[in-house]
Amino acid sequence: MSGQQNPLEILSAEEFRIGLARWMLANARTAPRVSSPLGQDYVAAYRIPELDWALTQSYAGADGRLYIHFCAELRLLSCQTRDGKTPQTLTVWQIRAREVNEGAEETVVGYGIG
């Protein structure tokens, strides 16, 4: 993954996990270097941290379902970054959907990074 992802590109849970792991490889002091042989192992073992999802919008889709967008930030303090100077923040998205009727269960449609 190079640069920022288009937040409109919907990623699967696995693509999202890999994207976050690669961002950590590029930015976190505690992660191995991207070019290191340990980089692949880091990506394979990476677990998504608990994120504080905040509701940003909801709307009725053309298919009659209610779509709900949530946003969160993955943050590294300056002492956690590779250069030790500049804090880093990555905005991430979760998109859920449910039927419009009362009590319908929400399902995660996908994720976005950007």
C-alpha cells in the first residue's frame, strides 16, 4: 500500500488489517523496518487494536437498507514514531448496514483507510 487509500474504496476486514499493519511498519518505532525479513511476519501477526468508532453519517441506500458510517483514528505519539519527532494519525472508516425495520441487526459492509 503506497500513499493514502481512497476512503471510498471499501476494503474487506483482511485488507483493512493488512493496511493498518503496513502503516504501522512505515510509521511505528516498535515495528520492524518494511524492508526487514521480519516485516512479513509482523504483517501476518498484526492484530487490529481497539478503535473508538464515532458515528459520522447514516443514510438510506438505493437498495432500501440503512448505511451507517463510523470513523476512528489510529494515533502514534511523537515518542512512538520512527523519527521520534512528528506524531502520526491515520483516519479509518467502518461501514455498516442494516434493514430499515426496527431491531434489524447491523452487519459490517467494509472498511476504509484514508
